[in-house]
Amino acid sequence: MRTPRVIGITGGIGSGKSAVTARFAACGVPVFDADLVARELVAPGEPALAEIAQTFGPDLIDSDGQLDRAALRAVVFGDDAARARLNAILHPRVHARLQALAQAPGPAWTLVAVPLLVESIERYRWLDRILVVDVPRAVQIERAMARDGADRTAIAAVLAAQASRAERLACADDVISNDGPIEALDPIVARLHRRYAALAGS
């Protein structure tokens, strides 16, 4: 069986990347999400969880053996060195798991969703194409505020920690402009699905 072509998809906070990936999944495309993989990698019994406890303290593990995510966020929030240590534990494992899943023989093409793809682009040179879901900054802020109930200052801080819109677009092979109604995504995704399938030779 052949190795599938792999498309990476990314977008800043509030861009609507999840709405796009859901539509590709509904078309039957295998979608592998870095956030979900990261959660799996810190499940009880996983080596990454043990390393996090060793690095940041056993108090981060609750009575059920689960990672206390809120406590971990409090530890790394505003601490660049602590966040770098956490990233060193998780990012190589997430990358390796995503690559293994996405390149497993079978489908003509697969989709890998990585929120911070541009920020770690050197790890993902194996991707065949990069799809960016793009919206203006003002739209990002309004959507993220409505979704998360956060204030404008908090959302701006998240945006400041991510790659800029220009940096994402510079890495893009394909772009979805998602500043319109959600229904507008349907024909766009359908068109890209046909294109990617054709590129994959299916």
C-alpha cells in the first residue's frame, strides 16, 4: 500500500480551523490533530506524563493519576523557561506520533492539524502541502472572545505569542479565507478535497 500525501492545516486562534477540519473529516479524510495527540501522550502510564511530574513536581498529578492541566498552565504561564521545558517534553513526541499516524499506508491523503505549525515548521518539512485558514486579526479577536469568554487583552496576549498572520501566509501553499458565513466553507472544502485527491492520484 502507498504512503499517503499529507496536508498540514493551521490557523491562528479564532480562525475557524476546527470547522474546516470537521468538514474534511465529513468527506472521509483522516484527520490527525496535534492537540488530541498531546492529550493522549499525557494519559496515565505514558512516559511524557512521568517526565512532566519529574520536571515540574508530583503535585501536577491528581488522585486519579491524571494530569492537572490547570495547575500545569499556572506553572508555565508567563515563564518562558518552564514553557520551553514543557515543549521539549511534548513537541518531539507529538511530532513523531503525528508523522507515524499521517503517513501510515492506506488512504490517498491525510490531514494533520497543528495550531503552532509555522512556529515549529522545521519539524514538519515532511508535509506535502500547508493549508492556512486565514482571517483578519479583528475577526480573530471577536470570535475568540465570543467562544472563550475571554477579554480582549487576554486574546491579544495569545495572538502575540503566535506566529503573525503574514508569517503563516508566507508558509502557505493554499489559503482558505474564512471571514464569511460558516456555510461558505462547504464549497471551498469540497473544491480542495477534489484537488488534493487529484494530486494524490486517487
